Amino acid sequence: MVDRTPGVFPQETEVVVIGGGPAGATAATIAAQQGRCVMLFERDRFPRFHVGESLIPETYWTLQRLGMVERLRGSRFVEKHSVQFVNEQGVLSAPFYFIDHRDNESSQTWQVRRAEFDEMMLRNAETHGVKVHEGMRVVEVLFAGSRAVGVRVADASGCVSTIRAKVVIDGSGQTAMITSRNGLRQWDPQLKKAAVWSYWKGAVRGTGRDEGATIVMQLDQKQGWAWYIPLQDDVVSVGVVADYDYLFKSRDVKDPEAVYAAEIAHCPGLTPRLAAATQCEPTRVAKEYSYRSSEVAGDGWVLVGDAFGFLDPLYSSGILLALKSGELAGDAVVAALKADDLSAARLGSWAEGYVQGMERMRRLVCEFYDGFNFGKFVKRFPHLRGHITDLLIGDLFNERLDEIIEPLAELRAEESAMESLPSDSRQAADTT
């Protein structure tokens, strides 16, 4: 690679953002809205493919602050009003309608094509003053000792520019540039999962306000679960998530298409919905993807979105976590610049509450894999139905929701005791 002729780019700025996905675009927009000079570098040219199509209601408030809600209302995205669950026998639960629990404007959200949604977010950042550079790959984050002081970026021809910055926001997704450089990534010991997914035309979908419902379906032996997300143009996103070893090590044929077909056949709730449908895209795979960085910030740098951590997609929390971390980090960067304090403590001042919220969602994910049943929980603890719905909505940053922890443990203990009974005694107990 060769050095770029000086002057093509400004050689200094206040904030550099690596990555133009939802987390990076959010952090950049929040900082630019408050008058900071922001340059964003994205290695791809948008639109580009990405999975993770479902917006849960709590995304609304960050999207509103970014000026995105009206853009979404004017889009072709399918409206989402609820989530439903299908057990291992194929029995469909009653819908969890968000508006029944929280009657406000956030209760209607969207199922989005990420190529379109992410481009909308990036173009929105530009309207707020972010200097967006696509097709520019960050090849190195520059450090002076332990402090981040800028980046080196390369264009498609290999020409390199050095950009100095007071703060570097790493929104580089699962590449996680700073996390990888500093050896901070910690893989989740419990959630060693993998996913296989594709897209279908002509699949069964609901009508009215049920058309855009996310459906979570268990496999027949509870080996894992499937997502079912209706998108525009008669397309449905269908994916299967299970233990990595189960999906790719425990079988003779490991071809993704064969694995995907086999697992669809293991999902009683899914097969009738796809009976008359046609798969319209190749099968894709993501392996062992739940992790977290041991640090959210350092001197002169901060992590957002998947660069900090990724959580199993069971409850569609990915975009919420991207938006929320971007918003919190963007505000922290602005405050740090105003105070002329770019320390790790100042830039990461939002981390504790964010990680607590992430842990609340992670707890519910782990409970699901351990056999958690929404119907049984609500029947046993009807006064906590609202708490469960709050978590499904994405209200993760509310300490009140910790009230479900002891009841979850109590229900698990009861179910463990039931499983130790002889089968005829267990059946009798189930009927009482």
C-alpha cells in the first residue's frame, strides 16, 4: 500500500467512527447532533447484506432521537405488533401483543431488510453532519502508549491516509478491531451456538396485525429453536439456532444446505408454514458467536455494538443493543470532549448499566435453553407476566425486572423435581 497524497482527507477530527452499521451510525449521529466533528469509515459500500431483521419496541426511543421514525413510517417494512412462541409439539402460544402491555407509540415496530435499514441509518447520519466515507477500510487503530489517537485507512486502490482523532469509536462489528488487538474478547461459556438460515417466498404468514409477528419455534426434541420473521415482498427469514456441536460436529453430512433442511424437518411449527414455499436465497451460517469484551472503553477509545459483544439472537435484541450502546457511547464521548477528559473511566461511564441490561436478556436466553416455558411461568406467577413482556419489548435497563430472578429459579427447581419422578407420577402431576 502507498501513502495517500496529503490533503485528500482532513488530517484531524474530533471523533472517528469505525463501521457504518447501526451501532456506529448511531454513535456518530448522536455526537454530530451535538456539534462534534465526526468522520465515519465503512469498508463496504451500502446497501450490503446483513442478518438480524427484527426491531423490538424499545428501539423506538433511540430511533426517535436519531430522527429515524418518520423514515421508517414511510418505508415498505412490515409492521410488527407482537411475538409468538411455538413449543416442540407445534402448539402456538397466544400472541404477546406489545400494545396490550404498553399502550404508546413504541408498541408498533418493524421487521426490516437490513440492507435497506442500515443504509437508511447511514444516510440519516450524513444529514446530521457526519462525514461518511464508504469503501474505506480501517487498517489500523493508532495508539500512543495505551491511548488511541487516530486511524489509518485504505481505499480500494490501496492508498492509505492517516487520520488523527481525539476519540475512536469502534463499531467494526464482529471484526472488533480494538477488542481483537488488545485480546479482550471473552467467548460465552454457556452459549456456544451456531445458526443456519435462509429466505423463503410463498410461506404462510398471518393477516392483519399478526402479519408481522416474530415467531420463535422449538425443535421437536428441544435441540434448539427456529426464528420466523416476515419481511416485505412476500419473503420470510427462517433460521435455526442450536449448539454448534449438534449442528456441525454430530453428523456425517455437514453441508449447510443439508443441515438446514434436516433441522427444518425437526421443527413441527415450521414445516407446515414452508410446505408451499420456495427457498429464494442460499443457506448462510454463523458459528459460535456469543461473546463480550472484558472492557468497554480505554483512553481515547470506546466500543459499541458487536465490537463490544454479541448475544444470542433468541429475543431479537441485537439491533436494540447496537442502538443503545451507540446512543450511550455517543453521549459519553460528547461529555468527555466537553470536559477534556478522554479517560477510560469517562468514556466508559455508561458501561455498568448497559452490561446489567445485557445480562438480564442473557439470563432469559439461558433459561430458554434450559427448558423455560412462558406459559408455565405465567400460569405459576401471573403477576409477573408484565415483567416477561417488558423483557420481550426490550426494557432491559430497568432494575425492577430483576424481580423475576427468584421465581425463575423456583420454577426451575420444581421442574427438576418433576423430572426426577417416574413417568406415570409426572403425568399425574401435570394434570393437577
